[in-house]
Amino acid sequence: MTDEDGSRRPSRAERLLGGAAQPTARAPRPPRPEAPAAVVRAALVAAVEAALLIGGALVILWLTLTSDPDSVGRALAEVVYVGIFGVALAAAAVGLRRVSAWARGPVVVLQILLGLFGYSTAFPGGQPLLGVPLIVLAVAELYLLATPEARLAFYER
């Protein structure tokens, strides 16, 4: 129905129950702050570590399938753990590049774990060519995230 002036009159159901919801305009997103150079470098180091972890998981899987491990279940569990750490670190690297507040904590925790793994591989394990680069990458990542510009970038979020 229409009124005398030509406008549409609400129906009885619309008057009693209310009309259909109208979509609201989306609130504008605040602009993302530019990532400081230290955070960009930290994201790059985390991405390199993630690629190495995922590659390591694939190598362990290949060795498990082509050889005779002591425990197939333990070897496959190692593939899963290393793969999960690699994927988590890759996601956190993207978060670091976007200066997302959630990304810094997982990266720090994984760096501590990688540093401990690198130490146990390099010295008690007798594989310094594998362990020392892990230690260097973990220390570099922790240093980049501890710089004043990186801390300030995450503090402002």
C-alpha cells in the first residue's frame, strides 16, 4: 500500500515485528602501520626457518619411507611435529610482516625451542653443521624482535 504522497506504508507485520534488518555500513579499518625494518627482517628469518623446517619434515618422511627406522611410529611423529612447527612458524612469519599482535609470542617460543634443539644437536649430538646454524638463526630472530623499533611496533598495536 502507498500513502497519499506516494511513499510506501509499512505492513502490519513490519509495524508489529519490525522490518527486515538492513545491512549497516562497515566501519572503516584503521590503516596498518608500516612494519619497521627489524620486523620485516624478523619475518624474513622466520619464513626461512619455516621453509627449512618443512623441508626437514619432508626429508625425514623420505628417509622413513625409504629406509628401515627403529620405530616407524616415532619417525612419523617426528615428521608431524616438525611439520606443525614449520606451518606454525610460516603463519607467524606472515603475522609478523603484518605487525599482528598475536604473532610475536609464538615466534619467540619457537625460537627458544629451535635454539635448544640446535644446541643439543650441535654439542651433545655431535652435529655442529646442523645445530650451529639453528642457533644462529634463533639468536638473530630473538635479537630482531627485541630491538626497540620492533617492540614499539607491537606496543602500538
